[in-house]
Amino acid sequence: MEESVVVAAQEYPVEFYHLMHDGDGDGDSSSSRVHGEREGSESPTFGGTSATFPFSKMTLDDLGTGSISPRILSNEISAPYEVPQFPIEQLEKKLAIQRQLSSRVAKDLEDRRSHYEPSIGTVPDEGDHAFKLEEHDFVPHFQRVSVSGEDTSGVPYEDLEQAARLLVQALHVRERYMAVSHQTFPSTASRFLRSVDSGCPHLLDVIKHEDRKTIEDHPVHAPASKGNPWDCEFMPDRGYLMRSKSGVYNVYKDQTAMDNDEPCSFPYPNLDTFVRDMNRLCVMIADGPLKSFCYRRLSCLSSKFQLHVLLNELRELASQKAVPHRDFYNIRKVDTHIHAASCMNQKHLLRFIKKTLKNHADEVVVNSKGHSMTLREVFQSMNLTSYDLTVDMLDVHADRNTFHRFDKFNAKYNPIGESRLREVFLKTDNYLNGTYFARIIKEVSADLEESKYQNSELRLSIYGKHPEEWDKLAKWAIDGDVYSDNVRWLIQIPRLFDIFKSNKLMNNFQELLTNIFLPLFEVTNNPRSHPELHMFLQYVVGFDSVDDESKPENPLFDKDVTLPEQWCDEENPPYGYYQYYTYANMTVLNHFRRERGLNTFVLRPHCGEAGPIQHLVCGFMMAENISHGLLLRKVPVLQYLYYLAQIGIAMSPLSNNSLFLNYHRNPLPEYLARGLSVSLSTDDPLQFHFTKEPLMEEYSIAAQVWKLSSCDMCELAHNSVLMSGFPHKMKQYWLGPNYTKEGVAGNDITRTNVPDIRVAYRYETLLDELSNIFKTVEKESGPVTPMTRVVIMVSFVEMFVCPCVYVMKQMFSSVLSLYIHMFRVFTCPVSFQCREERQCPIQIFKVCYLHLTLSGYVTQVNFGTSLTSKW
């Protein structure tokens, strides 16, 4: 069949939105298109490449009626230094059209149903079985791009089958790893996965959605914490025992269970399973046909977004203008990747050092080998006074000499090149117990609270050198009272075993794992064994893994790799080795904490900044989100998988510009255009930023260099909140109580300032991609279960005993084609979900009827009512 590209203001049937939200839709909308108004944009294309597109053939009078004028207004506006190419009245008319669009959207927002068209289309509303229209049955009216035809992939069908099968297998791997570790997996992809024979149970938690509320009923600001934020419940001692087995801690109910090696049922993937899955994914990303398919789909996504921007940018802008009070400055933004030791800018640190030297000069800050030194004596030993200090003398800013030199970058953490000053001002474990560091953290937190809409997830280090590190860190946090409603904490684990081993601080890798995880199991078992740690952990959201990824290593290992108890070499274990044992221990710990009713943790490592691409494979398997992800630009298979699974990527272009990748080569705008879940973060404001608000500085530079629109920036901010570790209830204030719903139903523009048009485009595009893959797998796999065959045969008989059977026979070329189509309908994700939830036949019929309506096989007749009553 010949393919064609159609641009139209489409009306999507209810199956596309309503049933997808109910868990019944397959999202295959490529064959549905209804021609409507055609509108353009006079803005440049995304990424700064200039392009033009004819403006809508509309006059001011036609805007209210929807009629189309035959005149076409040019889209090119002369530069200020050129002679105008067009009469001034034409330019004024174009501006008037923009104002008219804005006023029209403002008017329509008062009456939502006049701005949103019923997506159910032509389904009759009379009769006992009329379909009830709900909030998300209305989808925004904008110009969509659809590709018609049976084969829209652009590759041979054999390659499509192979690619779809491999992609589904990869998604199954990630779903399994996320589910067993109590991390999140998108419900859209999960629903598609359940439509095929996965061979594994559905382990993900069911999300309870809430309805949208107005800001008057549900404010945009979460209630401020009252009282002592560290107060929490101390549960009684559980009396369980913990023991490491092959590098992973197991939990036993009593000594008898430990002696019999009968641990609690806290499942986790063993090393053999991990190695097998990782090797399978590594083979997959090197598959030639799969690479070609993924590259084509990613290129298609980029082109489709450019068309979307050209066609709908004016509508998106008008939607934002119509929202009162809300703009980019007062929407929630989370700095999803920032290190606590460098969360202040260089001027802030300089002022703090000068102020401390002035007010606390005689305070003892160092005690080395029995010799104590005050702060004044420390500076006198360097022949410095507070007047001598300058930003240039601090020398903490990254420069051109740090490019591809991670060692020089780490040295920038030492003010004036003195490690003593770093220990005094930027460490939690020092002679003063981190007093100065807590003070400057509180100043940074106060700046965030003053800005109201900015939040940070600060990284604190646990090195694993000794088990007391956790207690000291928790004591620092509570004694320094570093709590803020705008701050949550991640624990970063540097991959420094080789240094510890060479300095004879430990004998094997198991000691490092014990120092990191045993205190966490102990405090979960008995909170009073580490009371301060128990209080601190309620604000810790996950683990990070940090170090120079460009260090040479052997990224692949097999199931016979040396276990942690026997890893006694001074060679550092590979990245995947660190990640697996961090993930496996975190998984068991999450099971234990969930059983105790405590908060769980996620894995969000530095991944893909440099080094082998196998790091990104580990991230895909085990991490909820990753930081950096630069190398995805070189691996189309992984990039497409990260898109399908909507894995969060916290990107820091200014940091990368100084270390690994020039700013203009950063793939962030490309990722954003294709629909990957990306956010902007600062990484190290001390090294890379100049202003008091480094996150706004990051957004500002990105907007200028890549010509991001207001909608693009609000989308980045929205992504940052979604991928952050702030509590669910807090996100409900920031994004709306309904934010967990899919598509437009989960968006509240009065809080996020992201137009429903952009949200609908992202959601529909993702559904199209998933549908193209899964419908191929369904055709190949055939019936899912024996129950499916029964349903098919019963449905077939019911169709032919129906009085309206002659209508159906006329719509199909033969009885055989009717059977084939019914077979496809009843094996699609929609009907499979109905059977899975044991829904009644009338609900199954509703799904089938809507599916046939979408496919164009059923017209506007009372066929639905008659067949329903007969059934």
C-alpha cells in the first residue's frame, strides 16, 4: 500500500485516550485522520535552524467561524536593516492574527469543552449503552502529522519483526529489574508489555490516580513543615539477622533460619542472571538491522517534532499567554544533579570564607599529629589575610585546562590549591564536625527557599572506608540542622576501591560493601541502633555512583568473575561490578524497608559521561534515572530504548563543556526534540557558574544557544520534577493531584505552564512508536493464552448469529477476512487488558466497536446498540 504523510487537525477516537487511561487501549492511531484547519508558525525551527512555513489561510473574521480565507500571508519578516518586503498593513495583520489567537484561547479556557474537541468522534450518545464522556475524552485541538499505510517503519518487514522482538525483550528486562527493586517503570510501556506473552508476572505497583483540582482547592505550594523536621516514629526491634552471601546481604528471621540458610523472601537478580541479561543487551545494541531501525525511528522523531513546532508553536504560545500568573519563573524546577560540596558559586564561597575568618578567627579548625591550629593560623601559614582573598586566588573555577583532565578538575575542589581549606570548609567529617560546611549549606538552602520555585537534590559522599561514616554524616545533618523543604539528599559512592586497597585501608571489596550497606540494614532492623541515621534517612532518596568514567577498564565480565570476598587485587573493579552490587544490596534493603513501612531508595548513577557504552547498558537495566547520558548520541539502539522506557536523564551542558564535550555539540536539544525525558542540572556551580541562581543560569544559556522556546523550557522543568525524588504528595501540589495520569489528563497548565498541545503530542507520539513495535510482535506471536482462543471463537459465533451480520459481511471482502480482523482485535493490547481484568463481554464489545470505528470498518449507524442488546 502506498504511504502518505497527512497533516491535519485530527480528532482521535476515544479508544486512543480514554481506553489508554483505563488500561485498555493499544494506542494505534496511525490510521485515524480527519481533515481540519491547517495552521502554521512564523517561528524558527527547533535548534536554531531557520525555516519557513506558510501561515494559516485565515482572516480575522474567519478565526471565530473556522472558515478559511484563500489568501496566504508570507512568513518571512524583513530584518530591521533591510527594506521591508511587504506592505505595513500585511505585517500588522499578521500581528493582529497572533493577538486574536491569544484572545481566542483565553476565551476558550473559560469554556473548556469549546477548546477541546470530544475525542470519541462519531459514537452515538443515545441508548442504554451510551459511552460516558470524561475529562480525558477531550484532547487538545491542534495540527497532527500522521503517516498512513500498513508499513510505516521504512525497513523490510523481516527487519521490523526482528527489531520489534529484540526491543520488547529489552523492555521486559528493564521492567523486571525496576519492579523487583521497587523503582518506577512507566505505566504506558508496562501496559503494552502485558499485551504480549512476557513469561513473567506483573510486579509493578498499581498507581491510584486522583482528579484534577483548582489551585484554590489544592494550592501550588506544599504546606511548610512544622515543628522538628527530624522527628519520626521509632519502630520496635525486629530481631532479624543479616549476613552477606556472595556480596549481597540476606536477611534472616532468626539464628535457626540463618543456620539453615533460609533467608526472608526478598528477591533480587543473582550475578548469573545479571551477566546473562547484560551480555544479551550488549549483543543487541550491536545488531545491524536493529541499529538501522532505531536510527530511522529516531530521525523520524526529530523530523516529526520540527513539523510539530512549525505547525503548532503559535497555538502553544497562545495557550501559555492565556494562563494567568504562571510563567517560566514561577513553575517548579528541580536541580536533579548537584553535588553538595560545590553547590555554592565561587563568590558565595569567597564571602563565606572572609566572613568566617573575620568572626571565628580564633576557633581551632585543624588538629594534625597533636598540633592544633586556629583559622587565623591556617591562613597565616599560607601568608594570606582576608583582604588578599579574591575569586581568582581561590582558583576553583574550571577552565580550558580541565578539558579531558578529570584529575585537574578534582583539584579545583581545593580552594587556593590547599586541601586543608577543603577539609575545613567543604567536609562533613573534620575537626569541627563539619560546622562550617553545614552553615554554607544552610545559606544555599535559604537562597532556594527565597526563590520559592527552585529545589535541589544534593549529593553527599559515603566512601565506605569505615562503618561509622553513616553515623557521622547523620549527626552532621541533624546537629547542623541542614533540613530544608527545598532540598533532598542523595548518597554518592565514589568508585575508589583501588586507592583504598593501595593505601592498605581495606583487604577486599566486600569490606567496602559491608561499610556501606550493613549500617543501613541494622537501622532498618532496629531504628534505635542508629537513631540519628534513622531520622536522616527519611530525607535520602537514593544512591549515586561517581568517579571518572573515562578510566580504562574491562567493561565486560562473565559469571565466573571474582566475588567481592576474593577481590583482593589493587585493580579497580569495572563500572558494572560496582553497579550490580550496589543495585542488588539496595534491592534487598528496599524489600526490608518496605516491609517495615519505611521509605525506599532508587539508583541514579553518573552514567554515559565518558567511557564504554556498557555503562549505559547498566543504567538501562538497573537505574531509575541517570546523570549525563552523553554517549547515547553514539548508540541509537540504547537511545531509542531510553525513549521508549522514558528513563530520566539529568544533563549538565556547562559541566560537559568544561570536561568532555563542547557546548554546541551537546545532544540535549536533540534528545528533547525526540522526546527523551531530559532535564537541566548544574552539577557543580562552584566550578561552572557565576550567579546566585546557577540553575536559572543553566536554563538561560541553553535557551540562548539553542533558541529554546518558553514551552521547551517549561517542559524541561516539568521533566525535572517528575524524575526527582521529592515525595509524591509534594509533587501533587507542584504539578497537580492528577499528575500521575497519562497524557493530557495528567497535565495542569495552570501549574506546569506546559501547553496541553505539547503534552498530547508527546503522548501520542510515544503511543505510535510503541504500537508500531508491539503490533508486529502480536502478529508474530499469535494468541496469547488458551483463553484468548476461546474468546475468539465465542466472539466469532456471536457475530454471525447477530441480525446485523449482513452489515458486517458487506464491510469485509470475505468471511475469512472478518475472522482475521476479529482475531487481530481480540489479540490487541486493549482486549487483552479487558480479559486480564475479567471484564464483562459488553466492555470487550465496546473496545472492539471502538477499534473498528478507528479502523473505518464501522460507520455511523445504530449497529452498536443492536449488537449490544443481542449480545
